[in-house]
Amino acid sequence: MRNVLEYLEKTACLKSGENTILDAVEEISYKDFVQTSQGVGASLLSHYAKLCFSSSCYPLRKPVLVLMDKGINALSAFMGIVYAGCFYVLLNPDLPEERIKNILFISSPEFIITDEKYSGKAISAAGNITILKIEELRKHKISEDEKQRLIEVRNKMIDADPLYANFTSGSTGMPKGVLISHRSVIDFIDQYTKIFDIIPEDVIGNQAPLDFDVSVKDIYSAFKTGAKLVIIEKALFSKPMELLDYLCNNKITVMTWAVSALCLITTFHGFDYRVPETVKKVLFSGEVMPLKHLQEWMKYLPETIFVNLYGPTEITCNCTYHVMERTRNYENGIPIGKAFPNKRIFLLDKDNELIYPTDKRKIGEICVVGTALALGYYNSNQETEKVFIQNPSNSMFKERIYCTGDLAFYDENQDLVFVGRKDFQIKYMGHRIELEEIERSMMEIDGIERSCCVFDEKKSRLIGFYVGKYESKEFHKLLSVKLPAFMVPGILRPLLKMPITKNGKIDRKLLLSLAVDRKAYKKYLEEASTSMQE
């Protein structure tokens, strides 16, 4: 297999082709979805031909940007772009216009596909870039000549061609486009669906935004197996009881969700209202899962499999996994586990020396080798070369590895245990401190739902934020019993809810701004109180 479209076309030809993709607006079978996507692809090729003044002009490996909410329209655009031999980049409509313009500058696309809802925003940001409407593209009827062109484009594509780019934050202040190939997705999804036994009878409940690689698991697991794909609208993730109704009514069986989305339900005691008993598998990633929230999920879903996944965008979704064992004690942390097949994971110390699984609890940086590694950062060779490097422990042949910037150690079972980010390791009062260690201690105190610790470099102080039942002075006393004095945050600020990024992670940048600006902190509390009352 050399193209993800083979997943989709095979599914459309089988009985599972009658299964559907469902969003908040419409429902479509895989058979009809393939035809729709081919129409989008054929129309896109025609638009490229007009630019080139030639019907034999093929836009292979060029970026096409998609500006719209997640849903069937967006997926039709994605697959249409792939049929045209290009790769897709989703522009989340919630992004600030300045960031959208930065992504446009880096990717330099010739087309943006949008919908009626966001056409004004697309026109405002696009400049000279041509805007195409998905409503019109989906109506396109394919001619015989266009069918032949689609075949010719397909024959020219190889598995190393890019499939999509996800833009993440960059250290330079400009976003970085992580470029992922067909081969990387195929290699990962083949293993993912096999290990977790995803089948045509499953119903996959998509939580993640489409510009976050968690959604790649939902989309391509469904395309490969023919499982029903249910795209859950964003609004439900601020209404936990309605979200539970939706999970139950749609008989969701597979949830690959961000930790924060799972915690939303347990924070508001959602299982006292309703339990989604059809759920067979819950897979989570993005952050360390608070043990008390996981235990709540496992209590109410006693037959469900729970899996901790780990992996940065640059290695295509995930590189390690750990299936939770109900009889095991996880008080010392939930491991990120062992490598997926066809991926090699190892730890390097600060001197680039290999750390062995027998070197228990010795901390090093997680490094990854395998075909699922990203192609690099689009239009940014300099940034690519910083983290995609020659394996320093191999001087015999060319071996490209990705250095994640994440720290871990091997436990007594030779499972990897995530410690934290290299950039979350700080020097404070002469001590080297992991901010995640402080957060874990905060979470161990009964009555604390979520926690986060940030470091104000200008004033050299630790600030802890938490959602829980304690006043800050009382919480400080409780923490002082668990941590040495130099690790107890000098400032502890309670929150009604933890701010979350669009990718479902705690928004540390926002918290740092709240730490240094007391007026902003008070305003955030007022806004959170208002939103929770609505």
C-alpha cells in the first residue's frame, strides 16, 4: 500500500462501505464519501490546469489549505486534496488572523478551500491566494477526461509523498509545519488498528480538532476498518451532561481523547448522571493523566480497556503505549510503556550516551527511529536539522532520529515513565526542579481536580494554579508536608476551571500571563464564573 486513499476505496467496496461518517450537520456513507472526494479532487485539478494553462499540469506535493470547522466538509476537502496529488493543511478558524497569515506565508499555497461561513475570513487573510468554496467543489460531476487525470495523478504518487502538515508552535515565534507522509500514516495506522482491535462494528467518537494529530487516529482508523466515524462538535465539550447523552445515544465504542476532555466529565461528576456503557476502549494522550480521574473512569467502566499513549506530532501520532492493568499500583506514575512495532525508542543522557533499560530511573531524553518519523518541518530546513539528527550512538551508517525534548526513565518493568519536558526543567534556588513533579504532588492531595505549576523567570518565583476545594493558605500547608520548602510554590492561585488550548492541553502560556498580571487573573476568574453559570 502506498496511499491512504486505498484504505478508503477498499472500505467503500466492502459491506462496511454502507457504514457512515456523521457530524452535526449531515451523515454520509463511505461509498458516497469517496465519490464526493473524487469530485473535489477533479475540480481542484481543473483549477490547477487553469493556473498552468495546461491540462497536463499536475500539482504534485503542493499544499492546499483548508479553513473550516471540523466535519464532513473538511474531510471531503482533505481527501479531495489527496486525490489531486497534493497535501492538506487545516487552518483552524479559531486561530488569530496573524497566525493564519504566518502559516500562509510559510506554506505559500495557491488555493484555500473554505466554506460559506468562513469565506470572509479567508478573503481577509488570503491576499492573492485563490479561494475555493467546498459547497461548490462537492457538487462537481466528474467527466471521463477528469477520471483519466485522477488515475494519472495517482500513478505518479509514491508513499513518501506528504499527506498533511500540522502547524505547531515554534521557538522562533513562527509556527512550524510538521510534514507527515502517506507511508508514516500507513505504518502507524496498520499497527494501531491491529493492536487495539478496531473493527467495522466499532463507532469512533472523534474529540480532537482536525489540526491536531489525535484526529489522524480517528480518521484513518475509520477509513481502514470501515468503522463508523462520529465527529463530535466542539460545543459539547463545555457541556459534560449533554456530551454523555451524545456518547450514549450514538453508542460510541472507541474514544481516543485528550486527557482534559476525559477530566471534564469526571470533574463535573458526570457519571452520577449517566454512564456510556457501550464504550469498549478509551485511549488518552497529550498530558499526564491524573490518576484520580482515571480511577473514576475505570470504576464506572469495569470492562473497558484503557490505554496511555505517548508521542509528539513529529513521529506521527504515537510511538509508545501502555495498556492499564486493573490490579497494578500506579501511585508512582502511569508509564508511557513500550514502543509500537517498527519504532525504536531509546534514551540519551546529557552527554548523548545511551541509557539502558537496566539503568533503572536514570533520566534521559526520549529519541525515536522508524518509518513513521515526519519528513521534517515544511519550508524550514534549519529547524528540521536541529531535532532530526544523525543518531549520535551510531557512527557506522546514516540513521535519522528525532529528539523529542521529553525526559523519561525506565521502571522496574522496563517500561518508560514520562518525567517532563526539558524546557519544564528549571533551576531555582540552586536546585534543579521538574515542574511536573510539583504538579503531581499537588494532584495527590484529596479535593484537587487539576493542577499546573509555572515559573516566572523575571521574578524567579514558582506559581501554582489549581482547581479544588482549598483556600490558598490551607493548600500551602498541605503541600509543605509533601514537598521540600524550595519546591512549594510561593504563590498558589485557585481557579474554577483550568484553561485549555485548542489541542486539549493545559494552556501554560495563559497561566504564566495570569501569574504576572493580577488584574488578568481576576478577569479570568470572573469570565470562568460567568461561563459556568450559562
